[in-house]
Amino acid sequence: MHFCIYILVFISIIKPLHQKNKKMNSIVTKIFTAFFIFGIFLSSPSIGAVAPDQIDYKGNTITKNGQGTRIIFFMKVYEGSLYLETKNSNAKEIINMDAPMAIRIDVLSSIVTADAMKRALSEGLEKSTGNNTDPIRNEMEQLSSVFNTDVSTGDFYEFIYLPKTGINVLKNSELEELIKGMDFKKAFFGIFLSDNPIQKNLKKAMLGG
């Protein structure tokens, strides 16, 4: 609906100029076409990301709280899903909870490379901690090591936190790394849920909004 309104406003602005100057025909047509395709792209559903409703891991069952799309340069690059024991929309409470929970990332695009993941998560941790990453520097290196192998479209990563254990990092259901510590858990979930998240509408979607 909003997209239709934007189209009508766009036409109302361009039409008078278009009538006065016929040389604008080609430019107007190209702009309109690009605008229209862009709107369709943003409104289209993501393809190939079917995150499960539940994750069962080491005797713990957690349920999908919400799922959203990470968009970079107008491209849908991955689906992010949050899993909790019970539904919750309080971001700060989730970050600080010492309870089983998980974040799952389903890769949608080849733009998501191993190096891109390393950079994005490192920058996300800096934002999440207010640029105070020194206390979790070793844990960040562990996380980075997970992405020493190629990332392909269709891969999925699960970051499953268990109390007294830490974050189990799985790639395509295979355990890659175990990162201990509540401080790192808070910082990692803060990438997506803090007051300065990686993407605000992704945070909202993960919280069930």
C-alpha cells in the first residue's frame, strides 16, 4: 500500500515536468522503471530461507521468537531468527537472561562471504559493547575462526547459548566452536538486540514485531 502511494506522489511530481520538456521522456521512463522494480524487490518474499519453528539441542528445546531479513544495499543477504524457551519481546531482558536461547542465520546471497561475516560480526560486537571489546577479545578470535572456511548460499549458522556451557556455534548442524562466558553471550546477542543493533527492523522482527 505504501509503495502505491509513493508511485502516485512520484507521478504527480514528474508529470508536469514531463509535459513541459519532452526530452525528459527517456530519463523519466528509466527512473520510473527502476523505482518500480525496486519496490517489487523489497516487497517480494525471501527465497530459500526456511528456518525451523524449533531447535532441539542437547536436551533443550527452544522455539522461534521471530524472524527477519538482513538487507544490505537493497539486497536480502540473510534471514536472522531468534529462539527462546518462551516468547519474549523485551530485548534487554533477553540479552541478560542466563537461559537457553539461539540465533540462527540462513545465508541467502553470495554477497555473504567469510570475510564479510567476520567484519560484520566484529563491527556488531563493537557496537553492542560500546567499543569496549577488550574483555572479550579472545572470544572474538574464536568467533572469527568459525569463518575460516567458505560461506555459500544456503548455509546456515546456529549460535546456541546454554547456561554454564556457552555459545555453541554450528554450521549446517555441525559443531564448529564453543565460546564460553556470559559477557560474550550478552555482547553477541546484543549485535541483534541492543539499543544499537545491526539493523533496527531485523531486531523488531526477531522480537516478534
